[in-house]
Amino acid sequence: MGELENIPPGVDPTKPSAGRLYDHYLGGTEYLEVDRIAADRIRAKVPELEDIVWSNRGFLQRASRWLAAEPGIRQFIDIGAGLPTRNNTHEAAQSVAPDARTVYVDNDPMILAHARSLLVGTKHTAFITGDLRQPEGILENPELRELIDLEQPTALVLAAITHFISDEQDPWGLVAGYMKALAPGSYLVLSHITNDKVSPEGVQAFVDVYKNASEELFFRSRAEIERFFDGIELVPPYPGAEPRVSFTGVWGSENPEEADSEGSRWGLCGVARKP
């Protein structure tokens, strides 16, 4: 269990945090007892919990490498990034293109406090405070502008983050607004939890835990997730496939049938290009 001695101002140690929960699912250490208890409540109904998050992490890695290799993207904005410690965007991109630049964005004060220290000495990366629901605060941030030229193609990475935005807050409009601000040839990398053909008891366990966490969780259908890619060009999830939204474990996999695990079916994802 994570033992965090110095809790930054603004952190409520009695409430689970979406960012810390994700770090715990990935086997990290930057979480509190309240997060471990919350995760155990979900795991009791969803034994494939770790498979869900690692399938999503695998999609993030494969998509980042593909973007750096194929269309040659050299700029990444990763919003809702959590701690950049395990199989992260900048490492995946820089494994292909050492000059690739990444700006991570998160609104959790504990994540920010630890992330900046983790990135000390790491080239071409930065971590800034920001909320997906406030695009101007992110895109106009001076630290972001030091690394990212918005006149050049950029990858907007929204991995497992839009499902924290309610319908009333219009996540589809938010994503469209970000893409409008990016240059032609930019890409959207998005994954989202789905309630299509998964355990209703598991869905309810997630909903109940996150109702008392720092962010609520909103499940969506395949059709609702596909809406995020309206007006941009989806790329095939693997060679020989039609351009479409796919399960997180399948995207970019060498063997789609083997990658189609129980956990991966909780997440739908896609990569799409702005014309």
C-alpha cells in the first residue's frame, strides 16, 4: 500500500481520487488507504479490473508509438494523464522519436506534486495543472506553449478521461473544440469505458465508488463513444481492418483475437486524423 507522508494542500484524504485509483490499479504507490478500499470494492465485482486498465495503457503505448512512427507526430498533449511513471506517453513516443515533445495535464494536486519531481531531468516533457473542461487554460498555458507549437500537427491524448465528463457538460463539444484549435494533420487518441455487453453488477460497482470520489464516472455506449470522432478520420485499429472504434486491447495489436480479452472489452478507443 502507498504510504504518502506529505499530503499536498487541497487533497482530501477521506475521499478516493480518480487519479490515485488509476495509479493503484496499475500497481503504483502514490495512493491512500481510502483509495485501496475503494479499489477493492470494485475488484470484488470486477475481477478483471487490472486487465481493464492495462489494456487501456497498452492502447496508449501502441498509439503513441504508431503516431511517432507513421504520420511522424512530434507533439503530444496528454490530458488527465495521472502519474507519468508506468508505460507513459513520452517514453512510448521517444522510443521511436527521441525529439518528441509531451505535455502532461492533470488537475489533481497530489498527482502534480509527485509528477514534476518524477520528470526532473527528462527531456522534452512538462507537467502542468489543468482541467479538460477548461480548454483555454490548457492551450494558452505558457509552459505548454514552450514545448508545443499549435500551428504544427499535434496528438491530443484523452485516454480514459472523457468518461469523467457528464452529458450536461457536453464532452463531445469539448473534444471538438480542442480539435478545432489544433492544426490540420493533428490526431485524436481517445479511450472511454463502456457499458455495452459487460456485467451490470460491475458497472454499478464502478458507479457507486466514483460517486463518492473526486470525479464521477459516466459509462457510455459504443454509439455515444463513436460520436467523439465525428468530423475526423478514424484510422484502422490494425492492418487489414476497416477504420473504426475498437476495444482497447485490440488497437495496434499483432494478434487481435488473442488481444480481445475480457478486460479489454470494458474500453473502446480510436485514433483519428483531423483533415
